[in-house]
Amino acid sequence: MNLTPSIPSIRLAALLAASTLAGCAAYTPVPTHTEAAFVLIGDNGQAIARVITAQQACPPLQVDGHLIPMRVRVPFSSIPARAGQAHTPPSSAVLTCEAPIPAGSFTAQVNGQSLPVPKAEPKRIVVIGDTGCRLKGKDFQDCNDPKGYPFSTVAASAAAFKPELVIHVGDYHYREDPCPSGRPGCAGSPYGYGYDAWVADFFTPAKTLLAAAPWVVARGNHENCTRGGQGWWRYLDPRPFETGRDCDKPENDATGDYSDPYAVPLGGGAQLIVFDTANTNYKGLPASDPRRARYADTYRKVEALARNAQYNIGVDHHPLFAFGANRDARTGEITLFGGDKGLLDAFGDVDPGYFPRSVSMLLSGHVHLWEQLSFSTPHPTQFVAGFSGTAEDIVPLPASAPPGQSPAPGAIVETMSSWIDGFGFMTMERTGPDAWLVKVMDRDGKQRNSCSVKGKRSRCEVAQVK
């Protein structure tokens, strides 16, 4: 990755020199309560150290023996309840801090805790998605049972793979309603949209994987402003925090629900393009809906970013070129549905192929399964990795696309593969400029499928993992 610092190099050099002269290289951490410390990769590959702490002052970041002051991202506070939100109990107050990690750094620490530094050309990548424990409406997952909610096991197994980069394709926060009385599987779980629910749903179970490698994070629909958007902007989004774009006030949601795509270089002529689809609608977006124009603009910006690399991988939450399945409760008949209708409407206004031809692969989540599709038409190969913690979809997909059926108009399926009702993670190992070895791993790190990717085409060993 071309990890160009977001602050001028002259200023950074002066900062490091001043730290050294002050004797900061011999810094001894003062014991503090660090809630979470991790590294995000943002626009143009900028590495960002992010710290969430119960203290009221930011600790310094120590990089290669030098101290870099961390700045306050969000002052010490609790997430305020939004107007109209029900079931939002008081939440812990925390301070969110951040600082850039200069390109080419070898070590980073905060309060004595080592942070993973980025690799210029990561070749071992983990992909996960849809990791929270569902507590909403009539659906209550057993968050207290590591078998019923195995994200911590998945994260530990993924960390044992020793990745150089982690990609999360969205939906971190699912604990929205209180656990019903008399249900021990989720009894005592925090809920709502405050920090306590974020800790239980993400920061605690993800701890081993957060320590293993830097993360690229896509935003899911569970992080739109009416749901977990306040936590998304405070804790996870790699861009600067902006008051008014923080999802605190519903009147500002037209700003807080959207953000521009950005690129993360992978070296060797390849890059990720991360784009925000949190507020789309699977039922579709009529021409009069302002979201349709917003996502058409997203398409144009993805296309512009894709001109800067020879090999492009899109990263978002909602798949464009994948199937899901529903079963009729009365007849048992299974019907397939395709990619997100809202995005297809918006992107189709710009391109009848729905996605730039210069993008070769698309990584998404949202559908709670693992899936692969490759096309004889010039559409990107699609992988879905929404199988890392949230209650799984259990209606099976076919081994091949039924005649005449496609996840998007004009996309002709050549090969497909799926794993239903199995928790795990996906790995990607780079084998060439436009080639990858993809493996599907279960919660314990056991391989369940293997796929080869070359350019826009992919093929897997097993069509239906059992």
C-alpha cells in the first residue's frame, strides 16, 4: 500500500525530532484503561491508529520509538439518544482518539499495547462480515453461547491465519432490542445504540483479530443513521469526524447517511475501492427518491477511482451480483432473489452493466452466508462473506443458476458456489498481479472450500459446501 501520511511530512519530521529531543523515546506508559486500540486503513492507504479509552485524555502513540500525540476524535462523552429512538438505555462515556501512522513504520504502540503496522503489499487477507449478535423484533440470537454466536471464535481463528490485512464488509452492530425475560441465551446483554452494545457486539469478540492486522471497514445498513450510525462515525469510519455528520440529529441524516468512496492501494498495480451503501433500499429506489441520485454519484466516483489501478476490487456491504433465497412457509417452495434493487436502480442510471468494467472483483456481505459467482459476461466476480457471527440464512442455494435466472439483468452466471448455515471467514492470498487463491474457512479455521481467481473469473472446488 502507498500509505501516504495525511499530515505534511515536514510537520511530522519536526514532531518526531521534538519528541526525541525531549527524551520521549524512553517513555514509560502510565497505566490507563484502554477500551480498544486498533489500526484502520483509510483514503489512499493512510494508516490510522484509533484508541477508545475510559480516560479523559488521549495517550501518546509510540511509533518506532518516537512519540506522536494523538488527537481527540470525539470528546469524552456518551452517545446521545436520537429523537424517536426506543430502547436506548444510558451508555458508558468514552473518549475516542486517533493519529496517523507514517508510511514505512516498523512498530507502533499505545499504552504498551502493540498495534499492527501496515504492509506495503499485503498478500494474506481475511474477509469477514455481518458479525453482530441479532437482538431485534422477534429474532433473538443466543449471544451468551459461543456456539450460537461464534464471532469471538471466528475472530481468533482468523487471527491465527496471520493476516496482513482484514476486510470487514459491514454490519457490526445488531443488539438493538432488550433480550426477552426468561431467555438465558441472551440474558443480561447490553442493547441499544450506545457504546456498551458496541463493546459486546464488536470490540470484545473482535479483540484478537483487531490486534492481528490493520482493518479496512465497509459500512453496512446496520450502521445507517437510524440504527448504529452514531457509533460508526465515532469509532470505525476512517475519515475525519464532523459534527452534523455524526447521525446524532435526524435532521442531518441526509449528510450522515452517505460518504464518498475511497481507494486503498494493495501494491503491484491493485487497489481496493471502498464505497458506502448503508442507506440503500432492497425494494428499489424510484426516480423521485434523492438516494437514487446519491448512489448514481457513488458509481461515478468509484469509476473515477478505478482508473488509477490496473486491478480493482470493490468493497461494500450490499451485493450487486449475488443470489439469496426465500422459502414459502406454506408450500416450501424456494425462490431466488438477486442483487440490491436500490443500487441496481441507481447504478443502472449510469451504466446498463451496473458496475464499472474496470472493477474485477466485488466483496460484499448483507446476505448471511458465503457465496461466489462468476460470469461469462463482463461483470466482476462476486464474493459474499456475510457469515461471521450473525444468525445464518438457512435456505439453500442451487449448485448452479437455474436457466434464465440472474442476480442482475444481463449478468450471465458461469459458475457459482455457496455455503449455507455455516459460520466462518474467507481468506485471500495473492498469487499474481490479477490472481488470488480464496479459501473458505469454518469457525475453527478448517478449510471448507477453495477458489481460484484470475482477472474477473473465479471457480471453486465445491459448488455446495455441506
